[in-house]
Amino acid sequence: MLIGEYQHVLDSKKRLSLPAKFRRELGRKVVVTRGLDQCLFMFPLASWRKIAERVANLPVGQADTRGMSRFLLAGAAETEIDAAGRILLPEHLKAFAGLGSKVVLAGVSDRVEIWNESLWSEYKRRIEKGADRMAQTLGELGIL
């Protein structure tokens, strides 16, 4: 399971070092794509294949499903984790997430989210303030 929060640096060659704990879970190849809330989603290759298959089976006749398919699939990039435990982030993904040199990697069960450090701090403050409300919603759904 991918969990935890780590601050890392994106080097001048757009390489991002991954925490050793994440590397064990991710394997040798990952897929990075546009995520929600202006972050990037990184999936182990096997997990990505399942997601891509489900997305590919969405109805083409609905604008929202076409849009989400394009959002996730067209921007995706398969990349290998090098011997030093780094991945190379394509420029279009780096620009989408507004990544500078300081990034946060957040493990969210089946994926790692890659955030601009200041956007992550701002987002985290908002969700922490709303935790009680979110817990209420999850309680109503029988999850908590």
C-alpha cells in the first residue's frame, strides 16, 4: 500500500527521486498522468493497465466520459525508475502541476500523487479544516 508524505526535489533535468518505500511498491515501470486538484497521479504499471481498460470502456457518446478519457490517457507517460530510484517527468506534466524544484509525494493507497509543495500545503490546510464534515459524510455512507 502506498501511504505517507515525502518532500523531495525535482532536479534540473526534470528527474524526481522516489522514496525507497514507494519504489518497492511501484516496481520498475510507472505511469504518470494528470491528476485532480492540479497534482499528478503515478500508478504502478499493472494498476494503470486496469484503470486504462476501465476508462477505455466508458461510453464514447457522453461528453464527460470522453473528456475524462482524454484527460487521463492522452496526457499519460510511461517511465522507468532508474537505478538511482528516479523518474523523468515530461515537461507537459511538470507544467500541468506547476512543479518547481520542491515537490511533495503523497501516497494515496493505489497511487502516488506528485504535488507542487506550496499547492500541497494550501490543499492540506483546506482538507484538515473540513475533516469533521468529510468524516460525517463517510459515516453516512457507512465507511467510518
